[in-house]
Amino acid sequence: MQSHLPDGQTETEEADSKRFHSLKEFHPAGRGFWNDVSEADWNDWKWQLKHRITTLEKLQRFLPTLTPEEFEGTILANHKLALAITPYFFNLIEAGDENCPIRRQVVPRVEETYTAPWEMSDPCGEDSHSPVPGLVHRYPDRVLFLVTDRCAAYCRYCTRSRMVSNATGYDFHSDFDRQIEYVSRHPEIRDVLLSGGDPLLLNDDKLEFLLSRLRAIPHVEFLRLGTRIPIFLPQRVTPALCAMLRRYHPLFISIHSNHPRELTSEVRDALGRLADAGVPLGNQTVLLRHVNDDLVVMRALVQKLLMCRVKPYYIYQCDLISGSAHLRSSVRKGLEIMENMRGHTTGYAVPQYVIDAPGGGGKVPINPDYVLSRNKNRVIIRNFEGRIFEYPEAADGTPLTAPPREIAEPELV
Ligand code: SF4
């Protein structure tokens, strides 16, 4: 039985509160094994890329606590999705903790080689919606423009693991001329999302070449970049990059952060530079088992994102990508987290929980049930505290003057 503390909190609540406040603190990633590297090299994104951990030997040297599952997974990784971790991001791993949420995201495990019957190599059906190589046209007014198959580090649950890193021999080749030509021939396309792989792996000149050509198409209203580089490699967010990006507004960036420990002081500063360049920032999170399927972690993440000037945008239910079962949390858990966020914290901090419908159905919003019943005269709703209200409507759609009223539950039957 839990003992009660003087202020009425249980011990569990007190521990959760301490954990929450500690997760919300900003810390630098530190230098770890790279203490003797010069400041200039450490802050050089190309140095970071060149010194990534990409082999079993290097991983064992830096992470001597590798488990048998990780050891075996790393041997097999280069046939499925390559291993790559930047030195900066590696420093966020707690070597003594096998279940470290950062480690689980980037260190391969043998479970990645098990494929359940319902898992797929292309769960979002992108290949079947690709009119030209490197372009996915699945929604009516927007396209996904793939620029590369490489990333700064590889997420073990990646929905595009069939192509990124080229471990499976997918042999991705973008064809920028044909991709741009397709966009210019389709006036219904008003929104272009550059992704990959990670578009911020391109150097500034190459990226500017693409952005300027897309911006020159009159019907393209809106450009977006989807990138995890601010999290894996904040050194890439240089003042020169930010100065270039601000020439192509309206341009939004979606980052991808899954755990509040990823939001270091370096990441906060990098995101601040992007925000100062006028780039609206949103975050996409993948709900991952033993990484962030925990209300304390998720609340700390969304609140910390707002402190970094980033709007939490989506929480994705993990796609049915082959070999991801060990990282997949349940929809029940996702709904429980959403239930405890909506109304309990700032509305801006609450993302939309979605399932990308398996096989290419697009994003479907998943919400706790707030509408309890509805007929032609009224809607019965409940709020975040479980209180129930009636919202009256006229059957013919004309306005009513009666205010909503709280009703007692028996009336519902
Ligand atoms: S950064 Fe994005 S594309 Fe690259 S491995 Fe991670 S989820 Fe996949």
C-alpha cells in the first residue's frame, strides 16, 4: 500500500513529478569519448557525419555493455537498415541502461529480423503512389518529394527502411528534373514536402537549388522540410543555412523528436535559430514501446517542445513496418496518453494522434471518445474531467438560442 505524503501526494505521484521535472531540464549532450576533439571539429556537422558509429567494432568500443540481442542485431543490420549514430547523439545514450530510450531508437536489435504476417516493407503504400521516381502523390493537393535515401542516423523503426541507407539494395535514385517537372505540370499541387532520407543532408547550395526551382512554380504555395537532423545533428543548423531558408518562405519544418532527453541545450539553440529565421516548426513523434509510451515522458516532451518554439504536431502510431513489433506500443496506450493530455495541459502542446492506415490509406486521426451520442436535436459530449454536457441543435440546421447544459448521466440511457 502506498504511504501518503504530507501534501496528499502518493509516493508514486511524487516520483513521477520528480521524473517529469528532471526530464524537462535542458542539458548539453557533452563530449563523452570525444573530449580531445577540438571545439571547431565538434561543432562541424561534416566532422560529425564523418565520425559516425557505423560498425560493430566501433559500437562495441563505445558501448561495451552491448547485449547479445544488440550484438546479433548489429551484425544483421547492414542487410536491413544500416547502423549510423552521430557522436553527438551517441552521447545521449546511458551506457549502463539496457533500456535507455535513446539506445532503443538507434542501436539495432535482432528482433528487427522477425517479421509478423501483418507487417510490410512499405506500410504507407508509397511505392504504389509514385508517378515518377522520388515523388509520392497520395493526397490530392500535396506531394512528397524524396531528395535522398541517407540520414544522419538511422531510426530502427523507420517506415522507409526499405529504401533509406540502401541496406536492402532498393537503389533509390532521385530524378530532380522529372520530379520538378511533374509538380509544375500539376496545378493542383500547392504543397511540397521535401523528405527522404533527410533533406538537410544536402549542402546549402544543393538544397537552395531545389527550393528555388520549386518556389518558381506559381501554384506551389507552401514548402515543407521533414527532417530529424536538428535532433541527430544540431550542428547542421548553421546561421548560413537559416539565412538561406528564410529566402523561401512560406517554408515550414517538421522535426522528429521522440523523447525529452533529445531536447538538449544544443537542440534548443538550433531550433531557436530556425525560429528566428521565421520558420514555423512542428514536431512528429512516433509512439514507441519503452521509449515514450509513458504519460510522464510524453508530457515532458510536448511541454519542452513548446519551450523550444516547436508545436507538437503529430503522434504516430508506429507503422506496421517489418521487424518493428518490439518497438510498437498499443493504440490503447496511445489513447490513454491522449486522454491525459487534452485539457490537462496547454492546447498548443497537444498533438494529433494518428494511424497511417496500413497499405496507403493516409493519416486517420484517432481520438478518445468525446462525443458520447448525437442525434438530429443534440450532441452529448464529455469534457476532460468526465463531465457530460448537451449541445442542442435544431434538426433543420437553424441556430438555437438555448445554452449547452450539463446533464446527469442517467439521462443518457
Ligand atoms: S531520420 Fe526519418 S527517414 Fe531517416 S531513419 Fe529516421 S525516420 Fe527514417
